Amino acid sequence: TIASRNDIKLGIVSPDGRQAMIEHAEQFKSAGIPFVFDPGQGLPMFDGPDLKHFIELATWVTVNDYEAQMLSERTGWTHAEIANRVQGYSITLGEHGAEVWENGIATKVAPSLASSVIDPTGCGDAWRGALLFGLEQGWSMARCAALGNKVAAIKIGHAGGQNYSLPASILE
């Protein structure tokens, strides 16, 4: 196990090997490090009890709309029931923005319009990078999602997963 760490503000458990994801979630929890559970394409590796365990350990959960449906089906929990077990729950909705849950309340976060659509590869990663940045700043889930929507709208206008840069005004 990892000893308590006061120098780490947050972590993320994202797609990896099945056992590694389980161990990382348990290590974060035992070290008192708040973390985001982002199962992504790793979600199919887990059954309902596994996913319930991740949610119980996590501080935040983030998924896309397809993964949200699968998460609800496998756990038997509604979005509201998932949200009530964590500090924040976000569901990205592609060009339709995002839905975030905090304190049992769902908020729709408007999309940012892309100037062009070239390549969606990496949009989810860009969005989650913004989420992590915002959470580290102490922002609300809605503010994090708004930034995520802006970053993803910029990313989709560029080919490749990381071939874009953000304007200094992105935080405005």
C-alpha cells in the first residue's frame, strides 16, 4: 500500500490492465488521494460488482454517453444513484456538451462550437485534461466541463491526437 500523500492533490484511474486499474483505485483510496474514475474503453472488462466498487472508492466519475449507459446497466444504478455516491459525475455528450452532477443536481453544460471538424481522435483525452486541470484548481464540475468543451472543440479541428495548441484566452 501507499502511505498517505499530502503532496498529491488528485489522481485518475483510466484504461489500463484490469488488475492495474483495481489496484490503482485501492491505492489512491488508501493513500487518501481523491481520484477520478474514468473507465473509458476499459469498462467492458468489469462487471457490476467491480464497477460499484470503483464508484464507492472514487471521488469523481467521468464517462461518455455510451459508457454512462453501460455503467448504469452493469451496476443497476441510475445516473442520480451513481452521482449520489461521488463528489461529482460527468457525462460527455459530444457535440451536445456535457451533463454534470454535483450535490445530487444535474446541470447541462452547453457545447462549444468547433470551427471545423477534422479528427475526433483525442477529444475525450483533451476534455479529461481540462477536467483534471479544473479539479486541481478547485473548480466546480460545471466549470471544468465548460473548459473541457472548449478544449475538445479546438482539438476536433486538428488531425491527430495532440496536434493543437490552446490560446491564452482559453481560461476566460
